[in-house]
Amino acid sequence: MISGISNFSGIDIPSDDVLTNCMHCGLCLPVCPTYAITGREKSSPRGRIRLIKSVAEGTLEMTDGFVDEMNFCLDCQACETACPAGVQYGSLVEAARNQIRIHGKESSSTSLLKWIFLHNVVSKKYLLKLVARILGIYQSSGMERLMKHSYVFKKLAPKLSKIQELSPRIDGRFFDDIYPEIVKPTGKPRYRVGFLSGCIMNVAFAKINEDTIKVLQHHDCEIIIPKDQVCCGSLQAHNGDFDIARTLAKKNIDVFLRSDIDVLVMNSAGCGALMKEYGHYLLDDADYADKAIIFSSKVKDISEFLYDIGLKKPEKEYKHRVSYHDACHLVHAQKISKQPRELIKSIPGIDYVELNEASWCCGSAGTYNVVRYDDSMKILDRKMENVKAAEAEYIVANNPGCLTQIAHGCTNAHVQTKVVHLATLLRDVYEL
Ligand code: SF4
Ligand code: SF4
């Protein structure tokens, strides 16, 4: 049993309001990917809310089945967008995961893996870089290719063999080793912009970070990239480890507020969503509550920022057929869908095609496609049907997880569509 509804959330959510707000109308069911693949009430948002309420009230034990349902959820928050009662489902499921962790209800292997990778490796930059170096050697030395074609590996660890294909490609040089703390704009400076180099973005998506910097420079931004910034804490928070997420949040608040920035530009939807929530996570912290609200008010996705300041007119037409996939933590968590579409459509020459079910999750969901590979692939199948139907040359997505997942789907389905970040597309448009 969990100790009472009001203590359940552990963060600022007025849990009893959130729980009783649910009218059981079922409007969230048709948008839920896990309900779509199972048809089971308990795997729907409404069903999970009932489960959480029962555990919180003590009428249901925190069983393995309960734990499995909380982990089966993608935390995509499509149900929040659909809910007429404003139920904050995302906060609720994260709070449930936090309680599962606190009560030691995860399997020992899962909790050990989370402790190693989320609590330690991802949270500590030097450790992440060390692990990334080792993984990079494995990938570039030919060992990975050998394993990929190894009959023994496929037989002994078939799932691991498939998951390996989803692991991010480690960059030869990490982003924060290339760029200095201050990057000047190409023209006259008009905006002082902070930039989060990220954890995984820093070691495996350095090119996207670089594309972002180039586009910001082109738009008169002086970019501040503090060396002592840390991981945003989103992977940890979404997996219910609020303690480490709060520690990381406080560090980033100190680092970026000291830098006197106008805006903190994000190029990863998951990170941006969490950083906009720092105020909620630190609501009860006397020293940081106010600072966190100020900090969160400065956070903007790159599409949001460029839409606000206005995109510069490209010199040439960009004659390509382009579509857009909504990352869940951009469309559902941050409610950003118009800005990236308008930016893409405003580029002369682009033939924009709307992706059917663009805001349906691709199945990436942080670490979900690794820990629940089979479920994740079922969800990806639906996305791929729509990707194929769009017949676009490029699918744009503003989140590294979505980029990796949809690219994986394209490779497996022999689809020629390229999956790119908005910053990469814009860099190409401006020939920067
Ligand atoms: S967050 Fe997504 S997967 Fe989870 S219940 Fe809501 S819609 Fe379903
Ligand atoms: S849409 Fe909202 S109120 Fe209706 S069942 Fe889902 S969570 Fe409850």
C-alpha cells in the first residue's frame, strides 16, 4: 500500500484533485497507444488512473501487475491533450514510478540498471563521456559489425542483438569538446541565448547540436554554452527518480541564471519539457522555488524561439517534399505544434505534406524502446505506415529519440525517407 493520496505524488501535484478530476469519460482511450495495441482497459489512461487511485487508497497492493502497467505506459501524455478535465496524467504516472522505486517494487535487475545508467552514468558528465568512448571504440573497431552478423550472438541474445541497432552512434568528437563557452553570431548580436549541450546529445548527436548553433548564429544570437552545465534530469524524472532530477535541476539553474541569458534554447523535446517543469519539481525548495520559476520561463524549444523572432529569408528555394512528426514531449507536454509547421511551410520551395497521425507516439519514449523493445516496435509499425504514405523526402522531428526510432523504422522497412532535426533542415536550407 502507498501512504495516502496526498503524499502520493511527491511533487506539487494536488493528487486528490487530479485523481478525482477524472470523470471516467473515456475520451483519452482512442489516443492511447498502449490501449490501441491491447484493447485492455487497464492499459488505458483511465484504467491506470483507477489502478493508481486504488493503490494510493490502500485497496490494491503494489503488485507486479501494477508495476508492469506503470512501465508499459509510454508517458507520451497524449491522454493529457485529449482530457477535457485537465487531468495531469504525466505527473501522476511519474509519481507512481517514484513510489514504485521508493518501495523497492522493481525487479532487482531493472533497479540496478537504472541506478547504474540513469542515477550515475547519464547524470555524471565525465562518466558518460568515458562510457561513450568505450561504446564508440566498440562501434568503430568492427566489433559491433562482427556481433551483428554473429550467429551465436543472435541465438544467445536475440533481443540484445536487435536493441543494438537502436543504440546511438557515438560521435568521434563530443560537442562540448569542440565548442567554446561563448559563440559569437555571424552578424550583430541581438539575443543572448543559453544552450544545453545535453547528455546523450553531447556524445551522440553532436552534429545536431552543431546545426543548432549554426542556425542560431545566423539569426544574430550570441550563444552561451557553460562548461559546468549538467544533464537536464528528464530521463531520471520520467523514470521516477526525482531526487537526482532535482539535484541536476538546481545545478543547471545556478549555471544558466549566472550566465545572464535572455532565453535558453532547447533542441531536444524531452529535455525542454522537463526544464519547463523545474518550477514544479522545486516548488517546496525554499532556496530554489523562485529561481526555478524564473529559469523555466526562459526555456524555449528552437522552433518556438525562431517562430517568435522570425525566420530569415533563405537566398535560394529549397525544393523538397517535407513532413513533420510531433515529438510527444513537444506537442503534448509543451503544446508546441504550430510553430515548427509554420517555419517549415514558410521556406520557399518546400512542398509540405502533413503526416497522418503526426502526434501519435513513435514508440521511442526515452529508454522505452530499449527496455520494452517488442511493445515499442508494435507502436513504431503504426507510425511507419503513415511515414510510407506521406512519401516525403524528409521527416522532421525535434527530439533525438524520435529521430533514432523513425530512422530505425525506415531502415527496417527499406523506406528512403530521411529523418532530420529541424536545425539540420534549416542549416541545409541556409547552406551554413
Ligand atoms: S501517457 Fe500515453 S501510453 Fe500512457 S496512458 Fe497516456 S496516452 Fe497511454
Ligand atoms: S479523458 Fe480525462 S477525465 Fe476522461 S477518462 Fe481520460 S483522464 Fe479521465
